[in-house]
Amino acid sequence: MPPLPTSILGRTGLNVTKLGYGAMELRGVDHFPRLSQAQASAILNGVLDGGINYIDTSPDYGYSEQIIGEQLAHRRAEYYLASKCGCPIEDPEVPHEQRKPHDFSRANVRAGVEQSLRRMRTDYLDVVQFHVSPARSTLEQEDSVAELLALKDEGKVRFIGMSGTIPELADHIAMGCFDVFQIPYSLVEREHEALIHQAAMAGAGIVIRGGVSRGVMVKDESVIDEYPPFLQPAFRARRQRWQTTNIDDLLDGASPMEFMLRFTISNPDMSTTIVGTANPAHLAANVAVAQKGPLPADVYAEACRRFPVD
């Protein structure tokens, strides 16, 4: 099979596959089922066997970090590992709506990184990103970046990043200290596109999340109802936008998910897009789509025209 296309993750110099793996669906709490050892092994070893070399997780994702450590510690040299910081230090079983607020104090940033290292059975994390797009004022008040840089000096973190969104993202880019930005983007969610370009031009690596919009364009209302309430309005808005915009002539036999993924890979500023699944068949399908690479330039341009940035 052809290899996955790759890209350099900005100034980190890491050569990452344009399809990465987002490990949120391994969380085993909320509406995500707890995987058996066999299921966890199949999906995570399938990620590496399929050629993906970038895995993204978070302490907020229930059992995700623990499962990665159990299943992939022996293959640590085969992939780049990214996690988050600022998350509450809690038992993985705590449901989302009962979790404590994020805490960007230096003590909690360090505690979170060290917890991630233990859970994932590794001596270092390739990328650590501040989670939930904290305001620049919060980071400066807490001196949060200094703690990540201290962890970098100790060899526990290689590069620092931000999981950022509007309205804080412009300030994050202006800070000039982040090697990597993780940003939501898809065909039906293009509002961050100009800031993605700005961050890339400043030398940062760009990790796209939501590149297939979690499949909401093909999900019915009952499935969306199963997600946490804070996610549902955006899911419904993206689904409606997809359904009310005709692109049948552009699909050329592709499924909505295939077209969405190739659209995201076509963005010239992206380094990798993290797509999550706990289903090995879905994983294999995602790999097969990513192997096709970007959309033809004319198709990409027309898709952009039909889904304009608001």
C-alpha cells in the first residue's frame, strides 16, 4: 500500500503523517464505551501498523492516556506523542460535567505533565499543548509558559503548543512562543482559516482537529443527542450547513467523510489532522482515504467557494 503523505510540523522539524490519530474516543467515560484490552490493542497497534506516526491525547480524555501506555509503550520510538496541560488532576472515571475547572498554575501544569508521563509510560512527550484555549492574561498571570519551558529544559517535553480557538487564538500567535497550534477546522467550519495561515507563516506546526467534523454531516439527531450537551449546538449547525449545500457534483463517488478528510489534507498550511475512532475498520478506511492525498486543486477551490468563511 502507498505510504501516508507527510509534512514537517513547523519549526519542530518533526516529519509527521498528514493523518494523525486523536485518542479521545478511548476515554471510556461519558458516552464513550470502555474498551477491552483486545479492542484497545487492535485499534492502537492498528494506528501504527497503518503508518500513522502522530498520536494526540489529553488527561481530560478519561482512560485514553492509560490505554496508550498499556498498549504502545513498547513501540514508543515509532510515533510522536502529544498531550495537553492545565487539565484537572482527577480519576479518569469522572464524567465531563463533574470535572473540576482547568487550572493553569505552574504547579498544576507540572503535575499534569508528570501524570501524563506516568500514565503513558514514557520519559518524554513530543508536544504538550495548553488545553481549552486559555486567555493570554491567564497564562501571563500564572506564568504558565515558563513551567512548560522548564519541563522542556528537563527533557520531559520537546515542544510546547496551544490548543486554541477564536477569540483567544490571535493573542496566542502574537505571544510567539508556541511551536505547535491545534485548531478546529473543516469544510463546514472554516472560520479559523486565516489564523491557521497566520500561525503557519510564523513558523508553527498546525494540527487540525475536527477535520471530518466528527462525522456530524451523516449523523441523525438521535446520535447527536448522545454527545455531551456543550457539543450539540455546533454539531447541529455543521450538519445543517452540509445538508443545505449541494456538492454532489464534486464528490465523484466519494463518501462525505472521504471528501471532508481530503479537503482538510488539501489545506496548504496544515501539518497533520487528528481523526479519532475506536473502530479498526473506520481506521483502515481513514488511512486509505489519506493515502489518496489532497483533492484536485480545482475541486478544492470550488469546495471553498461553496462553503465560504462566515
